Amino acid sequence: MIYPIVLYGSPLLRKVSQEIDLKDPELKKFLDDMFETMYVSDGVGLAAPQIGKSIRIFVIDGSEISKEHPELLGFRKAFINPIIVEAEGENVTYNEGCLSLPALHEEVQRPSKIRIRYYDENGKFYDEIFDGMKARIVQHEYDHLEGILFVDRLSPLRRKMLRGKLNEIAKGKVNAAYKTKVLK
């Protein structure tokens, strides 16, 4: 099943997501649907709140941008009930976009290295360190589980300058190459 992407302005995107039971019989199907939705939307990552589910899950597949970032080739993972336990290294700026904010890209600073604990789709526990682009993608998707969007990481002045675009997205007045919806 391909889900529509929830757009900026939807209150669900501002909620802290709840943990999910790893034994949920629908989990495997839901993860398959998340990957399918991400691929159809040409995303590199997708968090459950972006498809209307306030649960602590996100999926990543860096293959889409592996020509520019070869370290992302084969970086395909599901993160269930993740917790970032450390973020360190210098802050690195990179131009980010988001499926919930179509056609909007901005320079965002993030720590270059993180340590995260999570479960995969088979219930296996991981405690891993990611750096570079892997760390950036994980942090971006993790923020969705905390009710944070990349525009929240911009300066107040930059957010003010984007207010018109953000209001248009919140009203659903945006052209996206994938299905979207506004939740009120």
C-alpha cells in the first residue's frame, strides 16, 4: 500500500511518536508499505509520522543518492524504537529537503557523528555509530519522531523569510510528484 505523504502544517508532524510493540503482527507489512511509499516518492528516508502514524519507526535507503555519496550504496535499513544517545563532531552544513515540505530545500547544520540504539525489522537490537551522510539522514528522520522538522533548525530570520512558502504547503497548495495530504 502506498500512503500519501502528510504535509507541513499537520499537527501530527509536531507530536512525539510512541514506541511500537516489536511483536505487532502488522509490523512487517507496514515496513514494506513504508519502503514502497518512500520509493514511489523518490525519498531517501521516510518516518512513520509522514504517513500519518505517530509511531517510532523510520526507513532509509541511500541508493538514490549513492552516485554523489558512494558510502550510501546498500545503506537500506529500518529503525524501530530508535534513540539517539550521542551526537558529536563538528556541525556540518548540507542542503536538505523533506517529502513533507515539497520543493523546499535549505542549508541545515547537524553534528557529523551520532550513536543510535534501535531494533531492525527482525527484532534485532543495534547500538551503532554513524557519521557523515549516514548520520545526517538518520538525524533528519529521527527528528520526525520527535516532532521536529528541518525548518525548525533554521535561523528565525530564515524561517520568517520562508513563511509564505510554508503557509502555501500547509494549505496543500504545492505541486508534488507523489500523493500528499494535509491533516488538521
